Amino acid sequence: MNHRIRVLLLTVSAALVSYIIVGGALGRSDTSSTPSNDQTYRDLGVYSEVLSRINSQYVTEPNLQKVTDGAIRGLLEALDPYSTYFTPDEFKAYLAHPEPGPAGVGIFLSKRYGYAPVVSVLPGSPADKAGIKPGDLIDRVNETATRELSVTQLERMLAGDPGSQVTLWVVRESRGEPQKLVLDRVAIGHVPVVAKMLDDQAGYLRVAALDAGTAAEISAKLKELSSQGASKIVLDLRNCAGGSVDEAVKTASLFIDKGLIAYTVGQRSPRQDLDAKPEGAVCHLPLAVLINRSTAGAPEIIADAVLGNQRGDVVGGQSFGVGVVEKVIPVGDGSGLLLAVAKYYSPDGKAIQDNGVKPDVMYPSPDQPGAEEVQPDQYGTKEDQQLQKAIEVLKQKSEPAKAA
């Protein structure tokens, strides 16, 4: 076996060892499932033999670098959708510009079973205008199959300079064949918080994105609603994905004056508590939070905090489940890893990444087979049945108990 193959084997073996080591870092507490050292070495031996057989007996001379890169990416994807392997050139580019951008198409993606589902679409974005919906699958980005890419790599491919274009092949729920869409990248601006008074003195707040400054905007809107006579608040986080954890904690602290909002912990990452830290007046009005399958990431922290602190009700469908802490780890040959080293947990100890947020009031409920989820263009209207359900729940809790 020549020197180059030995180097490749050592690289992959190191990745396999990393896979074994970081298993617990992603929240696995069952040590009985952790392979023994003997089993680990046997697995490494099997991989080395497979690579050697490929090199000596494959139908054509293989590109071992490509095989190795693919194997490492496969290892990481088996852990979670967000851990990423960067080649030396990719890692150098990532370190120079960790944030994708400055323009994008307004899609929040994840990876499940090798596919790249659309979790949420930002209102008014190029993706929204092109008709892309949550639940659609992105099959290819600029001729590259999404199954070969992590979520981080997909986000970086979707982003670019304002005015540039990106080509997507989208599999819609109603069609089997991918549809080609060419989207213009635009600088994604802040989506304002919508606030209005509804019937029954209910104040309604619609949050489409948790950008920097969103919590302060929500605080100002809460004061406006209070001055207009709001006696209860509905916070709408449906189709809200991604955003800033700091903004999530600040937003939760607008309704929770003290207590645990969330915490992070991993195998090698000590527990870190995110406590409520109100920066001003706290709203104590009865509260209901609306979520759905397209609620993902930072907004899930808010909903879980409301449930965990018994501050209000969460109404809707179970959220998507996104919540990991990532760490940049250089590898000796100039490549690097973006590895999930901890998870976000709710106050009651449930990992958001594994469980999402389950509402205490499911709507539509399992016994409503004919009920359909409300469409985004109906949010905040009288046709918004999920909203009406939340108002009903708040109204029942605010009414005095009747004597028997």
C-alpha cells in the first residue's frame, strides 16, 4: 500500500474515531450502546480493508480522495444534519467568511434521511415568490445533489452576492419530478413584527423571523397592544425558523420574569443555563404561542420556555426540532470539521433537536381528520382556525369558574 493510501486511511480512521468519541456529545446518555475499544478497532480494520479492496480491485482506478471525502461526510451526516466536513479549500473559505451571504433566497433547510426538505420560507423572499413551500424537497443546487451536502454547505451555496442567481431543482409535494427554478439572490431585509387587536380583547403578534432587534420590536408592540386594551396575547411563531438564540432568550424574557429558558450540554461541553433576564417591564397577560411543523430553531426555545415555566399555552402542531451548538475543529491536513458538541434542552430536560416542541393544545387534534393546517396567507385573519383555537383557550382560562 503506497504512502498516499496510508495517509488517506489515517485520515478516515481519525474521522471514525471522532464518530465514536462524539456520539455522547449529541445527547446520547445510554453508555451501553457505545462500542468497546475492541469493537472500534475491528470497525477500523474493516474500513481499511474495504478501502484497500476498492483501490486494488475496483473496475477502474478510483479517485481515493473523493472516496475518502465522501466517507467522512457520510460519517458526519449519520450523526446529525449540521456537522460538516470541509476540504482544505472549503475550510479556508469558511474561516474567512463563516456567515453565508450577504444575499440569499429566503429558504430555511434541514436534512432528513439524505433529503433536503424546506422547513420554512421567508415571506416576500425570492423563494416565496417562486412558489416554494414548506415540505418541498431541494434535489439539487447548481447541479450538485443535496444528498452530498450538509445543511451548512447548502446554506452557503444558496447564499451569494446580491443580484447573482442560484439554480434549484425542487420536488414539490404534488409532483414526482424535480422542477428547475432559477432564483435571484437578494439582500434579505428585516421582516417587521405584525401587531393588531382582535376580538375578545386579544392582542396578536406575528413574528416571521428572529433577527437582531426583534425582541425590542416585540416589546414595543406589546406596549402598544396594552395601551389599546389587550387583555390576552397570542404570539404567532408559525413558519418562523432559524434566527438568533440571544433574541429568543430576550423574547422569552418579555413574558417570563425569572427562571430557566433553556440550557445546553454535551459530552465534553459543560452545562450552560440560559436564564430569563428581563431588560424592562414583563408582560403578565395570559399568553398563547402558536407553532407548527415549520417552527424551527430559536423560536422553539421560546415555545419550550413558555411550556417549561407554565407561563402559557402552546397551540398547534409539533415543531421541527433544530437545536445544536457547533464547534470549529481544524484537522491536520488543513481540512476542518464543524461539529455539533452540545444540544439545546427545554427547562424540563427534553432535547429540542430530538423532540421538537409538542404543544399542550394540539390543533388540528388527532380526532379532527378532516381539519387542514392554516395557510400562511390566512395568519391573523378570521379564517385562521388555529388562532381562533388559541383565543378560545385563553378565554376559557380567563373566565371565572362556575359554581357547581
